[in-house]
Amino acid sequence: MLDQIWQTVNEYPTLKDFLIMMGLVLLSAVTFLVTKRYVLRFMKYLMRQTKLKWDDVLFEKGVFDGLPQLIPALVLYQGMEFLPVFEEPVQRIISVWVVLIFLSSLTRLLNGGLEIYNTYPISRKKPIKSYVQIVLIFLYISVAVIVVSMLIGQSPLIFLSGLGAVAAILLLMFQDTILGFVASIQINTNDLIRVGDWLEIPEFNADGDVIEVALHTVKIQNWDRTISVIPTHKLINNSFKNWRGMQEAGGRRIKRSILIDQTSVTFCTEAMIEKFSKIQVLKEYIERKQAEIAAYNEEHGVDPSVVVNGRRMTNLGTFRAYLSAYLRQHPGIHQQLTFLVRQLQPTTAGIPIEIYVFANDTVWANYEGIQADIFDHVLAVIPEFGLRVSQVPTGHDLATLMTKQGQGAVDSEAIDVIDDMQMSTIR
């Protein structure tokens, strides 16, 4: 019976080729279903039994999804020997199919490897996404050359030799890629940017944390939660500020001045010195300073009856000493970094007393809280030293002045002085 069927089939070559083709397709479908339903599931089960996380990531990225397609392709490739008429063209197509399967698997493998690498702390210091993208571009170009050479039946070398004439066009096409690759090498070699760094780039109005460093772009999430996308090579051509040093040092700078009314600066009286000596953080300073001044004046035979003779304490100098002592005891100030309380060049607005210290908390909200607490206290304590904060007269000041004028406590010249001050401020 079988012999008769086979003999009949041999008498009709077209029917024979059709049956062989159907058998190959059926065998390929069976191998595809078996591989996908059983082999892949078994591999996934084995990988889940391990304690390693990278194999789970590779499975989630679909690195092994090409396996069910690869085996049927090999079955069809080998089966084409029974169909000499279709063998060469079909095998070419299957070869291209296999190459594309390998390309897809390699792409997923590289992406999976990148995701695994990003789970390690070193990925923040040395991002490799740009290098992975370069490898992928090289793979795509290589596969394109191989596929074309397979379809036309020529060696890839012959195909590549014809690309010399269009090299300039290719350079223009991949100009951004080349610039981005060179910039990525410079960034990683010099450790200029890491994921998580706070960058400030005025040219691009970007100010926030780096969330991605890729081949072509660097993504920055600004403080208003918007995303700035900056070409990688632009970071080499333009200046930017990286706040990583501040974060690694563990201290964020506080640099702010308070303007003191120059007319409120005076020599300390005995009553003032007695009052200041009751301030706990100033007690030691007052005793030491008084002894130092007394020794100096005695050594130089200073006549104390004239206030300008010799050395004397001032309320402004004592106030600066208080600020230093207060900040030395403040729990929010980093004591190992730069610590200055200094007097700057006087201006028409007053005498700037600048506090130049570092908070020991670099978190933005905490830092602002520490800074605000310090200056709240400073502004409140200034009158205790007989000093006044200098500021442009406000509506409240003018209302008080007018009330006093109505009571006859202020003359017209004082009113003219206030008007002149306001006009100069407006100008």
C-alpha cells in the first residue's frame, strides 16, 4: 500500500514537492511549539530556582525568545535538500532569518546586561549606556551588510569596498553619533558626570539631577520635575556646574550678608560690657578681650578719659564674636569646612556682616531650614547689641515719621532726608 502511494507520488513531482514542503512546515511548527511550551518553560523554571538575579533579568528581556524560531529555521534549512528547485533561494531567506534572530537576541542580551550593570553602585560612577549603544549601532550596520550580501549572493567584502565612495555621506549621517561617542569617552574617562549628579547648565536652562547618560543625550530632571534633554557632545563644548563635590564633602555653603546701620556702631560702655558678659557664649570672649585691652592700654600709658585713646571694644566687634561663638555651637554647621564671620566693604546701604559657613546637611530642604533658622536668630539678636539692621525706609517707617511730625517730635529737615533717600533708591 505504501509502496503504491510512494510510486504514485513519484509520478507527480509537483505533488511530491508540495508534500515535502507541507511535511517540513508541519515539522517546523511542531518543533516551534515544543520548544516554546516546554523547553523555554523548563529553562525558566531552572533559572527561577537559582539565587542569581541576572538570569531572571535576561529572561524578562526576552534573550531566549529567539530559540523557538531558530530551531524551526534550521529544520527548514536542512530540509531544503529534498527540494533542489527551491533550495538556494529558500536557504538564503532562511539564512537572513537566522541572522536577524541572532541580532534580536544579541540586542536583548546587551540591554539585559546593561540593566544588570545598572543595579550595581559602580553604574552611577561609570555609566556604559553610550558604549552599549555604539555596539548596537555597529551590530546593526554589520548585520545590514551581511543580509545584503546574502541576498545578492556576494561576499560582504565586495559590498564594503563600494562604501568608500559614500564615506563622506556616512560621516554626515552619523555626525551626532561620532560626536556623542567621543564626548562619552571624555565624560567617562574624566569622571565628569554620573547618574544622580546635580548639574547646573545655564546655557540650556537646566538645573537638576542627571537621570540618564546615553550616547546621544543626557537627561536631567529639573527641580520643577520637567526633563531637559541635552546633546552629550554639547556638555563638552559648554560649561556646566556639577554639585557632586558639595555632596561628597558633606557640607553645603551658606554665604549671606546682613547690612548693619553704620550710625548704630559705637564703643561699648561699662553697662554694655556687663550686659554682654552675661551671655554664656560670650563670657569667655569678654573676659579675654577685657584683659587683653587693659594690658595694652596700661603698657602704652593710654589716657582713658578720652574715648578715642587706646583700644576699646565695639558693639559691632562683639556682635561678630557672638556670631562666631553661636555658629561654633550650632548642630547644623559643619565645623571642619571653611568657617568665616567677616565684615565686608561698607556701602551706602550699610556695613555687610557676612556669614560664610557650611551646613552639615546637603539635602536641599534641610539646608534651607538650617539657613533660615540661623538668620532668624541673627536678625532677632541684633538689637541686643545696640545695632540696627539697615534697610530702605518702608511705609511703616514713613507712617511713624509722619505721626511724630504731627506731634512736633520731628522737624522738616528729617522729612527731607527721608524723601531724598527714597528718591535715590528709586533712581
